[in-house]
Amino acid sequence: MSVNRKIAEALEKLTFEHREVDYHHHTYEEDMGQYELVKRGDMKALEVGRRMFEGPTTGSLSDDKLKNYQYLFVASITLACRFCIEGGMGAEEAFNLSDLYIRQVDKCRSVEEVFELRNAMMKDYTTRMQRLSREAVYSRQVLRCMDYIDKHLQQPLTVKMLAEELELSESYLSILFKRETGVAVSEYIRRKRVDTARRLLEYTEFSCVEIAEYLCFSSDSHFSRVFREYTGQSPKEYRKQNYQSHWSNTSENV
């Protein structure tokens, strides 16, 4: 018997069983509505999402209760991720966030842990979209430029290179980017590299030299000078102040 035939028979059987007990899934409008709230940065998404995810009409994807909710979590974050991208969140940020949460749910050992993580995930995406909605709305060309920069911070970046990637002239890209963001492309790249360096100093054990090389600073001293310009501290001072305090609160933050 073919796989399609088996699925067709199983579908008919499941549909019959659901009719017998008057079981119904959420409507499409109900299900998508919670992600529309996330997309708009509306905190109502948390309560609506919690009620639907933990309610009696949640789908059944496995006979094992824990696995069932882990699978449902993956389906849920897949939708949240894509709705947020549609709403203007950078694709790389949205997908990386999704990857990290899916890795976390794989470690959950109880349904309650999955519920807690799902609530945290919905709040995280909604908060990010809420913050995004307060910021300026950028054109597609500028968003594409930002996305390319975010994905290639570990490589040398120039306006010429970006313009070629976007199939725009250098002058047009420079003028458009400055007009919409208020900063030059080169300034935006420096800020993103410093922001990334801060996270690497907080969350990893890479040395300052390794971080400087990874983020394409010309030297360790150049990295220190630029980092201090934006943060008021040297990279070593910043790590000393933030690294240990971060890890002491890791479990609470998660």
C-alpha cells in the first residue's frame, strides 16, 4: 500500500473519530489571529496565544504528551517567525531566534517547561516587533542593505560592494541610506560591529583579538579605539563588568 493511500485512510478515520467526540481544531482565523497580534507588537498575543496553545482544542501530533507539545511549539514558532519577517523584522534575526528556541524546547523535560518556554518565545517576538514598530519604516532597498550587512559582518564591507549586491549606484545607495536612517552606511556598519562585539564579550569566551579579527577590525588597537568610542569602555573592561554578571543570571533569564 502506498504512503498516500495510508495517509488517506488514516485521515478518514481521524475525521470520523473527531466527529464522534465533537472535537474541532481552532479556526484558521483564530489560529492566525494570535500571530497577527505578534506581528503588530500587541501584547494581547501572550494571553490569546497561551489560551490557544494550552487549551483543549490544541492539535494532537503525538501520543506522547511531551513530544506533542514540543512538535506544536515548533509549528508555532515557525508561524511567529514568518509573520514577524512579514512585519519588518530582519530575516536573519527572526530565523536565528527561531533556531535558538527550537534547541531550547528540545531540552524541555515536562509539558510545563514547554508552556513556559512558549510564553517566553511569544513575548520575545512580540516585544521585538513592538520595538520595531516605534522605529522608522525603511524602504525595501535599505532593508535589504541592512540584512546583507547583518549577515556579512565577518567580511570586509564597502559601499561599492553593497551597491553591487543590491544593483544600485554607490551614490544612490549612500543618499538613500543616510536619508532614511540618519547615518552613513559606514557608520551603520561600525555600530553593528560594536553591538555584535558587545554580545560576543558577554556571551562567549572568544578573546578580544579573536573578536577583532572576526569582525574585520584592522587591528586589536583599532577595535579597542572604536569600541571605547561607542561604549566608553575598552573591550576588556566591558567583559569584566558584564560577562560574569550575565552568566550568573542565565537560568533566571531563560
